[in-house]
Amino acid sequence: MDLPKLLLVKFFSETLGMRYAGESGWVLLFDEGLNRVAVGVYLAEVYEEAEMYKRVGELLGLGASKIFLAVLPEAMPFVDPRYFKSQGLGLVVVDPSKGPEGVEIKIFAKPRPTPQADLGRADAVRTALMEYVNSQLKKLEETLYEKLKRYVDQRLEEIKRRETTPESPRAEPQPAAPSSVAENEWVRILRSRGRGGS
């Protein structure tokens, strides 16, 4: 690892408190808590604006939560601060001739939503939702089981009670008691006259 990269690792690790996670090509990787920070190191004798913004595009495609581009002081005339700020991209200038004090953040990176973090959040929400639904289904299942069990037990008790209690003999229907009008002698006489005399 060359001196500018070593200075960047020291600065991000000791000054900013990030944990060095390794190197992937021209990109240094750091962990800041659960977030991944990518620092693209573009060191050239002669800077080309097109090449610098091509590398910026590559960095933006990495999906890290914070992204920095590290350059030598000679690259500053090619940097458009408005573009860097609008993209949330940080800029670090490394001057190896000044040693550890030669590393300076010119533009701070803004946290970016990462696709992996969004997927992780979606998975966490889905898992929590499934756990909640499963617990609610289990409660409902237990409640329905208890109610059904009580219902079946009650019906079985009723059937057992009917079988164990002797049936009372059924009373035969008694003829209806004659009403006072039907028993009245005058009513009978009038009825018999009405049938025979008309």
C-alpha cells in the first residue's frame, strides 16, 4: 500500500473512528457502525476531468452508505463542489508531503440509502410482520379450540343427563273439561230444537 492510501487509512481509522474493512481495487472500505463507507482513491500525475467523473460514477454505483473521492491537491481545479454536494459525495484531499496532517476533508459525504439496507429493512419488517401474524393466528386457534371444546363438552353432558334420568311417563290426554256453556241444559235443548225443528 502506498503512502497516500496509508495516510487515508490512518485518517479514517484514527481521526474519524471508522474500522478499516479492506480494499477493493482502487476503493478503500471502512465500517462506521453498521454502515459501509467507500473511499475511492484517484491519484494521478495528470488529472483528466472526464476520468475523474467516470470514477465518481463508479463510486456512486457501489451502494455504500457514505462515499468519498480522495485526490491530490492538483485535482481541485476539476472538482465541481455543487455536483459533489448534490450527489452526497464527499471529497478528501491528500497531500503526502505534509504527512498525517496532509489529509483534509473538503466536502463531507451525506448518508445515502443503500439498496442492501433497504432490502435488509424490508426483510426485517417482513419477518416482524410474519411473527406477529403467526402469534395472532396461534392465539385465535387456541381460543377457537377452547370454545369448540367447551361446546362439545356441554353437548356431551346434556346427552349423558338425558340417558341417566328416567323418562317420566307421558300423561294421556284428558278430554277437555266441559265448559259451563256446554253443560248448560238450556243450551242443549236449544241446540236440539234448532236441528230438528227447522
